[in-house]
Amino acid sequence: MRNVRNGWAVLALAVAGGAALGSAARADVILSANDGHTVLGADGQLVAPAQPKPDTISVIDVSGATQRITATIDVPGSVVGPPTAIWVAPDESWAIATSATKADPAGKNGISLDDRVSVLDLTVMPPRIVQSLTAGLGATTVRVSPDGQIALIVNRMAGTLSIYTVRDKRLTPAGTFDLGNKAALPSGLAFLHDGKTALLSRYGDNMVNVLHIDGTHITIDKRPITTGVGPYTLDINAAGTLAAVSNMGRGDGDVDSVSLIDLTQSPPRTVDTAGVPSGPEPLKFSPDGAYLAVGAQMGSNKPPGDPFHHDHGVVTMFAVAGTHLRQVAQAPVGPWAEGAAFSRDGHTLLIQNMGDDTISVLHWDGHRLTPAAPLTIEGGGPETFGQAWP
């Protein structure tokens, strides 16, 4: 099987005698999806390279002092959409990944919309795809209900959600929910702890919806939540009391923002918004919910001649004080920052850099972010993270 790449045998030795990846994952394993069919063109548009490479998922061990990539397998994926296009089961035995675009010589700039969904078995070494199915055009964020019975996939370009029932680690299509506006560009999704409510960010029409879920039946609460222009990446803290939303703005160099939504109030409402550098796509609460990391692209995905171009992005660390954010640290990261992920203990922060095929590694001690040697992804740009812990 040609999709086995970097040194997965190293991990096989570490888990002694062919033990499941689930055992290794409990020692801190993060999945990184990597787009091999998309680069930036001369004008900053998304184009296919002359020779597209397979999209992949890499397994990253962050359990020790030195982070390492232990396996990489071919799995469809895409930089289009928020960096939340992987879901990993709480027991780390399986995962779901989506793909919003694909290489296509007949498509615009060599790329066309995609709808592929892959179910991965993480109990074997290396991991493998065990089910392939489809969602809607622009399939991006995927999340499973807390009881493990319902999966939802956001179809960014179709303006819909695909609904699946889940049984024995497999998905069965159970319908499609239409938002009623194809220009809504639905993006981020997160279930609340009750499993009967979810939040959905809508980049195209500048709102966050509260979804009410009864089995496979979905309705939208009549009251939208207002956070900012272009709400995009969405995360919920471990306690289930706060949601964070990155507001991407218009992508034209202005300062953008990140908002907190108080989930303890009825109805949920925005309670704080903080300014951040432009392009705040990477966003993640620390596992204990005490901090919020917000990366920013800062025009690093714009052409060098653009007045808002920077050679690299930055990540800002906020302390979460009640329902408010307080900036406590900032550090540079690579160009075209995408996803953010903490190690299980919260002491290591990873930021994906699509622009140079690297992952920034930063150590966090509660006061400062200390850069370490970055990880290099071979064959594609890292664009989505998935891990089993909050």
C-alpha cells in the first residue's frame, strides 16, 4: 500500500508488538491533515501545483520533550474551510476526515470542489481508511455528538449539513439539512455537552446559529448570535461553558477579532470580543480551558507586493478570566497559518503553516511561548488538526 510514508515502524516499536494506535494516542497523538493539491498562485489565489501530490494525514507524537511524525498515510483533504475537518473518537480508536476540494485538471486553476469523507481505523499500524463515502460540496468541519450516535458534516459550498447515524464506527447517511442560503458559507461546528444543541458559524452571512438536534432532525433557533465579520473557526472549552469564534473579517489587512460566547446563559450570547492580527484562522482552547490560542496569518498568504503582506504569521495567547480574554503572550509562526492544537497536558502548542509545509512547535509555561524546532511535512501543506482531548 503506497500510502505508508515516514517511519511508522518507529511508532510500531514504541507500542510493542503491534499494539493499537489507540494506546499510543493516549500518550498524546495528534492527527494533521495535509493538502498536496493546493498552493498559492502569483496573485495569492489557490492553484494546483504542476504536479499535485496525494493529500495525507500525519500522526504526530507529542508525548515527549521532542515532537515527531511517526506515520503518514494518503487520505483526501483540503485547505479550504476551517482547520476542523478531522474528528477523533474519545477512545482514540477511529477518526473521520473530510475533503472540500481536490486536484482536477478540468477545474478552475486545476482544482474543483470535493465531497469525500474517510473513516479511519486507528487501532492498526499504520492507520487505514475503512469506509469511504460522500457528503456535500465543500465538505469541511466534521463533528460527532457526545453520545456517539450522530455525525454532522458542514458542506461549505452547498450551504447544507450532512447527517449520519453512527454504529460500530461506521457512518450511515441519514439526510441533509439545508440552511436555506447557499451564500451562508457554513464553516465551524461544535456540539454542546447536552448533545442536543450545536453551534454553527456562517462566514458568508456573518452569524452563528444555535442548532437544536433531536435524533436526525435539526432546527435553527430563531435568534442568531452576532460575533463579528466572517465568523469561522469555532471551539468549545472542556467545561462546556464557553465557545470561541474567530472572526476572519474581509481578509483585506484590517485587524480582526475573536469572540467568546457564554453557553451558561439562555439563550447563549456573545460576552467578549478582542482584537487580533488579521486572518485569525487557527483557534484552540487549552485542554483545561484556562487559555485560548489564536493564530493569525497577517497577510502571509498574500503576494509579496501586497501592502499587507508579511513573511510570517503570529500566535497570541489569551488568558480566559471568567468570560473575558486577556492577552498574555505572543510569538511568531510560519506563513499561511491554519490549525492550532495543544498537547494533552497543555504545555505544547502546534500551529500549522500551509505556506512552507511546516508545523510550528511552541512550549507554553503559563507565561511565555518558547519556539522549538518545527516539524516538516513532506508532500503537502498542513491544514487541519484532530485530537481526542478538548
